[in-house]
Amino acid sequence: MKRALPILVCLAYLQTNPLAAQSLEDLRGSGDFGDGPETASESAQSTDGSQRNPAQSDVFALRPGLNSAEAEDGSSGLGTNGRVVPIRPFSDRIAAVSRAEPLAEGGIDESVFDGDTSFDAAEGIRLGSFTLTPQLTISSGWTDNTSQSAGGEPGGFYDIAPDISLTSDWSRHELDMSLRGSYTGYPDNSDDSDGNVTAAVNFRLDVSEATQVTTSLGYSYAREEDGSAESSSGVDHIQQISGGVTASRQVGLVGVSAGLAADRSAYTSDDGSESGRDNTLYSANLRLDANTGSVIEPFVQGALLLRRYDDTCSDSLCEKRDANGYELRGGVAIASGPKLAGEVGAGWRIEDVEDQRLDNLAGLIVDASLVWSPSRLTTVTAGLGTSFSATDIDGSSGSIIYSGDIRLAHSFSDRLVAETGAGYSYRTYEGVSIEEKTLSGFGGLTFALTQNVALTGSYTHRRFDSSQTGSDYTENAIEAGLRFRH
């Protein structure tokens, strides 16, 4: 009896102290993810003797807080792709991987850490069958380069960043909306103040168990980076509007997706004058996914492209940059239970420019979105992205931007979360000898003060290198603030 007494005391302590029990459960090893309570579906499968899909083993329902309208596909190199935009929330890539077509029935489960404090987890406001989640972050700090350009001056700044999301709670179909923005003001250098806005709507219509139709609409506004070669034309503001519709169907061992999309880009300066870069890109795409139920499933994708400029004579040489083209891509989707999920692809894209004096805008494309969960308290995400951008620089048909980033988030407790990351972007112009490279790194902490208020702090470093003389710069910034949400 004396030997059993310490054991009974320990069991009683764990039973009455949930935090201690939770800390033991959080120490997830490489093989203990499925050691928890057996779910109803698992119990049924074990009873009838059926074999589970390896790609869906130990997979639970997706986290209800994920908003498909906020998904980050590929990568922008932590905002280093020619536009002045803030670093996106850690959970955006998790949302992208969760909604990926090959992973529609599994891949990311609710135990994967989403990079945020849980003590002040947003409950949202119920509006019928919708949940409205408001959030506001107010912060201030100091930077040694307020203009993010060569010769920039140091100074203090303040930042106001509202974030509103709306998600449906329907048994079928799905409607997600997102509205984000931020304004950064520099009291000592008001000309360097800038803002950005992003809005998105994503609607999924479940026609049947095997057929879905998804429509999307998005808008974004941001200021062009001062160090970019494009800024020499006097363009300061970039507005983009995108829309598309995609129909998907599972046909036996093959998933088929076909869609149409249009992406409109408009460039203006502070005086309201328009740019010769204004254009619209139309695309029609087809994708085939293997549906074998394996951990790694291949896919192939192709698209026809049509780019049309508003002004067919956009520069001093009157070069016509209207183009027709195509894109071919192949890759694999990974669904290794809760540990690793995502997609990796590569291919080739070409835009055949109408003006014979210009080279075709063509190059390798690489895209990836990966989520790795080594433990219940740590998540690592990685992304690669490729984008083709218009230009009105004499002799150039456009630019290609390759971007990548890797981020890590760790939860020390339900109140304290740390995050760090690094991003890189490489931009090359077709037809002219201009190259731009941007390296970014950051680290941050979030501490939940109450169930509605959290304290945030971060440090960011950015280094920009250009082949054009006098364009290089570096920036270091520190920032602290408060985040409010319901």
C-alpha cells in the first residue's frame, strides 16, 4: 500500500490539474499522434475490418477558424515582390494547404498549431449562419529607413491594421469573406506614409459529393516599392482585381478541374496619371489529379493565356506588348497525415509578345506550399512562388519574380507564442539587364494579456540589392503594439 501511495497521488494530481495533463499530451513524438482517444470513424473502421486510406490516416475535421478567402498560395517572399505589403498571418498558408484540391478530404487536422495564442482565441460574432470575426492591431515603432529606398532617413512610425473575416457555418456549400488593411504613418516623414488593402470572397457550391463549383473575387491595393526599376516611371500605386470560376469533379481515380479567370492590374501615380502597364490577363486552365489514396499523388496542369494592354503604344518606342501564351506544370500533392501536407510543382510558362522587337516573356515556374508539424506546439511552413509582371521599360517585355519563404511558430503556452521567418525574392527583366534581389528576416512575440487583448512585438530586417547603380538599401525596424479581437 505504501508503494502504491505515490502513484495514486500522481494520478490524483493529473486528474485535478488539466494544465499538467495537457503538458504531457503536448509532448508529441514522431509516432504518438494516433495514441489519443479513438474517434467514432476509427472505431467503425476497426470493427468492420476495412483499411483506411493512408493519405487520410489520423485525420480529423478541419479547423473551423480557417478562412479560404485568406489562403496564401505559393509565396511572395514575405512581401518582397515589388509591392509594400505587410507580412501575412502565419495561418494563411495552412488555409491554402487545407483547401488544396487533392487534400479536400484530409491533410491538415485540428491539432496542427496555427501560429497564434489560444488563450485569446477569437470567438466571433454570430450573424445567423455566419460568424463575423473582427480584429484590430495598433502599434508603433522605429525604423532606420522610412522610405525603404537608398538614402532613406530614420524615424518613428505608427501602424493601424484592421482585419475582418466572415465565414459560413453550413452543412453544405461554403462562403468565406476577408477584408484586411493597414496604414503606416511616419510623423517626421509624411511623404513616406503608405497603406494597403486586401479584400477577397470565396464561394464553394457543392453540386454533389463528387462535383464542386468554386467562384472567387479579389481586390488589392498597395504602394510600389521605391527601389524597384518600375518606380522610375513615377508609378506609386498598384491596384489589382481578380476573379475566376472553377468546376471540379472526381472521376474514379482522377480528379478533374477546369476553370476561367481574369486578373486586372492598374498602375497610377500620385498626380492621377495612368501608366502604360495597365493590362488584363485572361486564362483558361485544366488540371488532372491522381486520386489513388496514396501519401504522394501526382498532378498535371495546363493553361492558355491572353494578356491585353489598355495602351498598345505604352513607351517611347511604341512597343506592343499584347501577348498570347501557355503554361504547363506538373508536381505532387503530399498528404502524410498531420505531420506533413502540401503541394510542390514546377513547369514552364511563355507569353509570345506581339512586337517582334521584344523577347518573349518565358521562364521556369516553381510553386510550393508546405506545412510540417513536428509537434503539437510547433509548426513550420514553407512556400515558393513565381509571378509574371508587366512593364513599360523600353526594350523589356516584362519581369519574372521568384519568391520563397520559410517560417516557424512555437507555442510556449496558451498565452505566449514566438514566430520567426526568412524570405527571398529574385526579379529579372526580360530583354534588359536589370536584376533585383530582396532578403527579409523577422522575429516576433505575441502575449495574450486577456481573452480579448494581446501584446505584440517584432523586429524586421530587409536588404535590397539591384543591378542599377544607387538603388541598394537596407532597413531595420522594431515594433510593439496591442491586438484587439472578439
